[in-house]
Amino acid sequence: MPSIALESPLTPDLALLFERHTADMHADTPPESIHMLDRSALEAPGIWFFVMRDEGEPIAMGAFKQIEPGHAEVKSMHVLAEARGRGLSRRMLEHLVDAARAEGFTRLSLETGVQPTFVAARALYSNAGFEECPPFEGYVEDPNSVFMTKLLA
């Protein structure tokens, strides 16, 4: 069973995760609609960055960022293509929700794309109880973005 732990996004063996995540984000999204954080930005205070490892190898990542007291945003969730189909995205999302709740957050939001690349992600978030919402914390309406939120009871 893969493990999930807090790590630094600057850990050297995470390069492939970031390369693939960046490639996916740029695959069919206009540059002005890409809102991902780079590795160094994910190292900032107020961001919890998690890595899923299978037998020591990094296969997934996910983070959340405090955007105001009680409210955090999911960032940089990615599972390597060769590890997909095992429920790992759902497991990482559940971990992020549980960790955000444990840190005292009462709301978790996210921005994702409308392109075909993001169909599975939107279904994952919807199935986990996230509902569409207006833009939050610095985002603006964008035809390439979907904004979602979930109250953490």
C-alpha cells in the first residue's frame, strides 16, 4: 500500500512528478489560464505538500495552501499516468481533505480546467463532495476554469 507523507517539493526525486504535472497543465490550456505553482512556490509557509510513494518511489503529489483563516485551496494534485487506475487520486484527495480538516480548515476550494484533460479530475472532485462555486481569492471568471469548494464539517 503506497504511503503519503509531508515532504519538501524541492526533494530531488520529485522531478518527474513536476515535469508530468507541468506538461499536463500546458497540454490544452491557454497559458493565461494556468494557475499552477512551481516547486519553489510550493515550499512557502502556509502550504502543506504531500507525496505518495510506492516502495519508495514517488508516484503522486498533492498540496493545499491557506488562502485565509479557515479556508485552503487544493494545489498541484497529480498522479503519474502509469500509476493511474488504482484509486490513488481519490486516496490523495481524501488525505488532503483529512489533513486540511486536522489543521483546522473548514472550507477547501480548488480551481481546475474545463478541457478534456480535466474530465476525470472534475468527476473525482464532484464525487468527493466538491460543488461548483464562484471564483475565490484572486481568481476571476475564466471560460477555461471551473471553481469548486467543499465545507469540511
